[in-house]
Amino acid sequence: MDYALNCRLFPDSQQREQLDWVRDTVRQLHNHSLHRYNRIPETEGTVEQRVTQVRDEIPDLKDWWTDLANIYSTVLQQAVEQIATNIEITSLDSSSGCRREFSGDGCRSRCFRARNCALAACGIGGKTGRETNE
């Protein structure tokens, strides 16, 4: 199970600039990796195998994309592995009739078939699986 640690930061302007730079670089890596993933044929393996193939390209990327050397490798790997997680969540949503909604306070799932929804059953969308259709 993945855990997300939450802590409140109060960065000064220099730290905020550094955090913004890291976030932007990791976002660019994620988008580049997603592009590389989409170019791999589905016949080359499962989603996990194809994501691993893209993740294994990170050391080669560091040779020409020198900014990546300033970010911990585990952060870069996690950004690439997030592709598999996103695909898994999206497939759960589409197979169960859920629709994700994004608002200012975060993400919610609306389940149109709440009894069959894997997201509602585990509480990801804030639903318990007992709610009726909206």
C-alpha cells in the first residue's frame, strides 16, 4: 500500500522557488514518460511491464537531461510509476460506471452503479458503497 505523508511547510522564497522547480521538472518527466509509454505497443507486455520499461530509461535520460541529476532517483521513479496507478484507477472508474469530478476542494467520485463500484467499496471516492445512485 502506498502512503502519502502530509506535513505543513513554510518555505521562504528561495525554498519555494526550488520546490516549484522540482515540481515542474518532475511534471515534465511524467509527461515525457507518458509519451514514451504510449508509443510502446500493447503486445509488448502488461501495463506494469511497459511502465517498468519506461522507468528503466531514467538513467539514460539523466545523461542528456542534466536537470534530473539534481532530483532523487526515487522521486523520478515514483513519478513514472504513477502512470500505472493512474491507468489502474481509470480502468476501475470506467468499468464500474464512476465519473471523477474535480473541484477546488479535491477529487470526488460519483458512482452511478454504487454496488459494483470498486472505488466506492473501498472508500476512495468518499462513498461507502451503500449510497444509492445520484
